[in-house]
Amino acid sequence: MLECWWCFWLYWYTYALNNPLIYTDPDGEWFVIDDLIAAAVGGLVNLGVNIFNGNLSDMGFWETLGKGAAAFGAGAGAGTLALYGPGGWAAGGAITGGTNAWLGGATTFGDIAMGTGVGAFSGIIGGAVGQYAAKGLGSVVINGFNITSPVTKGVIGGAIGGAAGGYAGGFTGGLLMTGDFSEAHQAGMSGMITGAPIGGVAGGVGGYAAAKKAGINPWTGRPDNSVVIGGPQKRVDQFGKLLDSETINDNSLYNWHEDMPAYLGKDSPNPNALEFNQFWIEQTIKAEFYIYDIGRSGYSPFYHGVELPTIQNYGRVYKVTYFSTIRTWFIY
């Protein structure tokens, strides 16, 4: 325990490599920021769902407050658990499903157990689908550059998966309890409605976790650290501004020396420039930057001779094609 506030900040300053303004704590070991964000998202979504479904209406103040707290708490628990993979998706979904069944008027053990099972199905399927949907940076952007948020994609994919899982769980449980296909279908439809928000929470938080792990901003979808390569350099610098990325001219690792010419003659690449280019791209990869490759026309010893061969097997490379007439970027 640190016994004074200035000791804490002194420790944090040295912990963050003497630059606390730009470094973060990705594991959340100090403030558990990721857990708090996930809990807030899950709690608010589940509270909103129960308000929308009328589960908190027509009751006294204290009863409304208590059940609202239960709805928020169940959603918050599901949101936090969703950070920890399939087991967390299932457990969080089960907690939320059972709680929501009770809030919706379920009084028997069987009905609450049904809600718990539907929630577990919805959570695990929604989380898996949502995380898968959130992994891509995006493909087509028109009239501007704005990569879809992994959280948004996770919520959409998770809700679809959660609805499917909710129907499967509800139908299966209904069939086992009643033996009637018509009633099982009705239970499945009810489970689908219940499962969509549960899957949405699991998918959204799963997308958040996947983005953080991959070094991508979960809200904007843009890499935290990225560079642009290609040519000519003027075009590369323009794309660097559009993509909010660095280039060899303004890279935070190593900058091109202003007094170093690329060529010593019309067709004679400067050996020192080629060596620096090789060093720069290797360090960029070593630092795990994302790389946007915009290509170039005509042969370049710097691009075709050095950068392309070096990034060939690097997994964090995204191709960018630009059509200026309609201002469209294809990212793949």
C-alpha cells in the first residue's frame, strides 16, 4: 500500500516509463478500467431492457428501486464476465437470464431455470458471434474514413447470435418440459427476444476485449499505432493524415533524416537511405505497429525492394485502395 497520494503518482510515473500521459495499463491492474466499462455497459443495457419490457412498472418506489438494482447488477456482472471468454459469456448470460425471468414474473423453479438456460445459450453464442464480427477493421468506407467500431459490430453480431441461441435454448427447454412442438416454438420465440440483448452485451464486451488485445481502439476501430507505406512519399503522407497514421517522415520510432537524400543520382539509390528504410520497417514490425499498404505505381527499391518483402508474412498489414472520384477506401 502506498501511504500518500504523491507516492502513488511517483510510482505511476516511473511505472509508465516516465510518460504517464501517453502510456496506459493494458491489463487494468491499477484501476480495473476494462471491468468497470464492461460492467457499466452490461448494467445499463439490461436495466434498459427491463424498463422497455415493463418489468419495473406498476410497483412502489422501493420495489422499483430494488428490482432496478437487481437488473443493473445482473447486467453488470454479465458485462464483466464477458471479458473472460466463453465461460464468462455462459455464466453471465445465465445470471442475466435467470434474473430477468424473475423480474418478468417467473415464480416457479422451472421457469427461472428455463430463463437461466436460455441466458447461458444466448451468452455463449452471442459472445462468440460478436467477437468474430468485431475482429475485422472494416472493408468499404465512402466519403470519408471511419472504420466501424468493434464494439458496435460486436453488439450487432452478438444480438443476432444471442437471438439464435435464445430460440434454441427456449425451444429445447420448452419441448423437454411440455412435449408439445407448438408450445416449444412459443418458448423459443420468447427465448429469442430474451436472448438478443444478452448476446448483445456479451458480443459488445467481447468485441471490446478483442480490440484491446489486438491494439485497436474499441470505439473507433482504428489501430492505436499504425504507419502507412507505399508511394510516392507525398501520397503516403496524405494518407497518413487521412488514416490518422504515421509515415517514415513522422514516425515516433525513427524519423527519416532531413539531410539524407533518397538518391545520389537519377537512378542511383543512396545505400544509406536503403539501409535506413530497412531498419525502419523492421523496427515498425518489432514494435507491433499496424501497417496500411497503399501501394504505388512503378518500381521503387524502397517500396518493392525493401518494404514489401519485409512485411510479406507480417499479419498486421492492411491493403488500402482509393478511388478519388467517389472518395471511397477499400480496406482488406
